[in-house]
Amino acid sequence: MAPDSRAPKAADGTIAVHGGESRARPHHALALGIAQTATYTFDDSADLERYMRGEDADADREEYGRYGNPTVREVERRLAALEGTDDALLFASGMGAITTAMLALLKAGDHVVLFDDCYRRTRQFVAAWLTRFGVEHTIVASGDLDALVAAIGPKTKLAVSESPTNPHLRCVDLAGLAAACRARRVRTLVDATFATPINCRPATLGVDLVVHSATKYLAGHNDVLAGVVAGPSHLVSLVRDLRHVTGAVCDPHAAWLVGRGMKTLALRVARQNETALVVARRLEQHPAIAHVDYPGLESHRDHAIARKQMVGFGGVISFVVRGGSPAARALIDACRLARIAPSLGGVETLIEQPALMSYAELEPAQRAAIGIDEGLVRLSVGIEETADVLADVERGLAAIA
Ligand SMILES: Cc1ncc(COP(=O)(O)O)c(C=O)c1O
């Protein structure tokens, strides 16, 4: 039977609270402490020599903050437990995680395949930066596994995908992707930021490396930037070795905030799944809305894939307002609860018009060519009462009726 990411969900809420924790803490504290230190000390030269020979009793002992930190390490263990992977690493941001992982896996002469709906900075890194170091790439239509397989050549070493994607919430058949790539000895890297490990665990579907912008759902409070790479020990250790060099490490205080946020991840995501579905259904039947992208809707083109590999469908909805940019602006400006901001996945409901923010540097025709309608609105529902989020959306809809 195909692996099922829906299977091990019952324990997720518990793992999000306790996964990887050590029970013995300084001062018998219940909560994880913040080891806010840049360096570590040695009692005497013999202590240092024992450490350098790898004979220290504490396997997690470090000499310097760029190589490790106990606060960061405990949160990393919890992330690995939640993702169902051997190991996980925290980074200073999602982009720190993605760029370090790609640099660790690739070398000059290699080729990468990625989907066109990947986060634009990920695409930019591959198209504008990796090419400078002799790494070639092919971009194929999101979710088109046949096109992906056709693009794989003898030099292809990595396939990069997201699921769901931003802003169209395309869902990629991750088991199919992993199987197709594995058969051709191509590694897979999936950005599962929008899914969260509560809704989908790509590693259980055969994906090699899972990355997250922990800035979003994992930390969940719109107050910290962080990133994650999770996967098997042999790949994670390659990425860790490069993190030691590039230094995109997560500060201990930021890691603590991620760990604290994760304790409520399962509760938050359950509420966000529920609210988003209610709001998406309402938007879908409103005459002022031309189109709604939400993987939980039967009308979404990837609904069948989403149902197969996701528990819930996430907290982000994208919709096109009839009347283009002026109508989208009017709807957004009438909202009182939803704040205008580019991020997503946190406790606060956020709203944005991609044509005015993430894709503002493009001309309307260029935006149209990549499917960014002038009237497109992206809504990230928070954990406020579902009725209040819905009422806010109704306020926006009333403004354009
Ligand atoms: C899907 C996805 N991946 C990666 C990133 C980058 O993460 P960060 O902003 O934490 O660097 C983002 C940011 O919006 C994102 O949406």
C-alpha cells in the first residue's frame, strides 16, 4: 500500500508539545531554557583535549555558537519528531534553510528541475544565483509530473517543489513525485511551509528533504524569522556542515520562540483549517468573486491530490475579485480584522493583493503571464473566532457589492 501521510496524525498535538524534549533541566525548570551564548568554555586544557578527541560524555557539547546550541538543538529534535525524519536543522530564515540545502546538495555541472509555482525567491535563487556557479535548471508547470520526468536528464540531481504552492495553492502528488525521482536517482526537496507537518508530512511520502519557512505556521505568531530543513541523517549532516560555514544559524532566542510557538501548532492549524474552509465556501458562492483557489474546495483543480495527502487544507485562500485591482483594493481596505501584510500562517488574519506587494515590480502583462490577476487577493486566516473572520470578509464583500 502507498505510504499515507494521514495515518500517524493522532499523536501530532502531543509531539508538537513534547517531541525531543529532555526531562532533566537546569533548576528543575519545566520550560526549555534559552542558552543565550555565543561560545562555550572548557574547565581546563585536559577538558578541552578530551572534547577535541571526541571523548566528552556530552555528545551535544559544542565549542562555539555557530556549530550548535542546546536550545536550538532541542527544538530541532522536536521538528524531526513532528516531520517523521531522522533529523532537522533550524536556520535564520526559510531562505537560509532553502539556499543552504540546495548549495549542500549541488555542484557545478548539476541540473535542477523545479515547478513554476515555487516561492519566487527560491526560483530567483535557482535562476539568478545557482547558474553563476554552473548549476543549470529547467522550470516546468506546477504539478506536471510528466513534464518533470521529461526534464530529467543525466545531470539532474534535484527536483524542487512546494505543496500547496503560493499563491494558487496547487497541490503536487508528493508520493508520485518522490517515486518518479527516486527511480531516476534524483533527490527531492519539498517546501511544505503552507502544509505544516500537521496537514502533511512529505517525508512519509518518500520525499528526501523537507523545508519550511518556520516564520509562518511553525512559529505561528508573526514575531520571528526562522527556517527548517528535515530529512535523513546522511543528507541533514551535509546541510549542517555547510551551515557551519555559511553561518545562517538560528539565534537561540528565535529558536525558543519557534519551539514555544510549536506547542500550539496542532490547535492553531486545526482552527485555521476550519475557518479557511468556511470562508472559502462563502467566497465561492458570492457573485463578486470570479474564482477561489483553496485545496479544500471540490472545485480546486488539485482537490483529489489534496484529499489524498493532506489532513486539513491550510489557512491560506486566494481569490480573484471581479472588477480587477480597484475592487480588490476596496475589499481589502474595508476589512478591519485582517491586516495588510505579506506573511501568512500566524495567529493574526492577514490579507494582501499580490499585484501591489509580492509582484509589484512586474508590469500587469507580466503578472498576467504568470497567472497573477490584478484582482487577486490572498487571505491568511488567523486563529480568531471563525465567525469574526467571516464577518470581516463579509464587510469586504459588502464594500464591493
Ligand atoms: C513557501 C515559502 N517558502 C519560503 C519562504 C521564505 O521564508 P522566510 O521569509 O522565512 O525566509 C516563504 C516566505 O514567504 C514562503 O512563502
